Amino acid sequence: MNAAHLNRPIAGVCTEKLWRFCFGRRLCAAASCFIAFLGIAAVRAPTGRSAEPYVYMIEEDWELSVTEPKPLIHSPQLSFYLTPDKTQADIYFQLQINHAAREGFNGGGFMVTAIRNDLAYDEARSTFRDPLSADGEQIRWTSAMAVIDGSLLFAIKDGTGTHWGNFGGPEYILKMPANSIQSLQNYSPLHSVESMDIGFGANRVRSVLLKKSRAYYTDGKVSEVLVNAGR
């Protein structure tokens, strides 16, 4: 799937060779390193910023099951929010599934947006615009977020649906300044669950669950939490 960016595409970095180059070496430019993280779990953490280990990357594994979607009216429509610091509610990443609604409405596919102070800093819209249409459709994906070199980064990876197909990948990486956010210590999986919204067609959603959350520390530690919460 192709993406159209609001601010600027991260050009010249989305290549398989770069994924391989970043693996096993020190982190390079923020966007390039995050691409390596998306493709390879064993990417190294940032170094030299702090003597104390801190959380610099988060993954969330989500699962959506629908009953009988209505493709002609793009029902259901869901929005997910990943906030790097739950105490700063005006900074977050948004994933919209089966629609895109920022300026006007477009049905089908998905959209990701980086938002600060109610303004879209960066976004990517799938050119794939198929609506959810199969009874019993089940969709799984991983939302990934990182703070590296003064930037907040976000992407969707490993998206797959029983009929909807595969989605996500490095072409959907979003980036915005981290400013005062130096780590992801104030991330909360329960905040992600509470923020999730079914804007239309809730009766056509069998379940939507945050299955697991993983925190990556700069000392190499990975902490996984079984959440299994949602609606």
C-alpha cells in the first residue's frame, strides 16, 4: 500500500538494504533506526543519553473482530490513540480504521496521524480504500512508537486481516518533535484502551482488544504486559 504524507515523506530510507544495514550496528538517523525496529526486533537501543535505563520504544498488539460490516456506509469505523505521555494529552498518534476523517470524510482503508495541540503534524493515508466487507472479519496489527534523537516516531506493522489483507509498514512512519518528552516512561496501555473509540457501527463490532503491550528499555530489557482489555 502507498501512503500520502501531509508534512513530508521520509524519503530515501525505506529500503530493504537499509533495514539490514541498521541491524547489528549503532542507531543512525531516527527514521532509519525506527525502520530497522519495524523489520527486526533486535535493533539496538540509543546510547549515551542517560546512565539510567529508560523506555524508548513501545509496541501494542491489537485484535479487532467484526460481525456483519456494511461496506456501502463504511460501518464500523474505529479510531485508536497512542499517547507517549499520558500527562500530556495534546500529543498523540491516531489510527483510523475503515475510514479517514480529518478534513472531510473518506471511507475504507486506514489513516495514521501525528497530532500536537489539535493540529496534524504528519499523516499518511492508505491508497488502499477497500471497506471492511466480510462477515466475521478479524484484523490484527501492532502499533509501534519510539522516542529517538529528539523525535517521536510511530508506525503500524504486521497488519493483517482474514479478508482485508495485509497493511502497514515503513512507508507509514510518522514523525514529530519530542520536545519535553525524553522517554516513554509515562505511557499507559490502559490509557490506550480507554481512548479507543468506535465512532460509527459499534453494533457491528464483536470485540476489539489490546492483547499485549511491550516496553523496550535502553539497557536491552523488554517488559511485556498481557493486557487483554477493550470492548
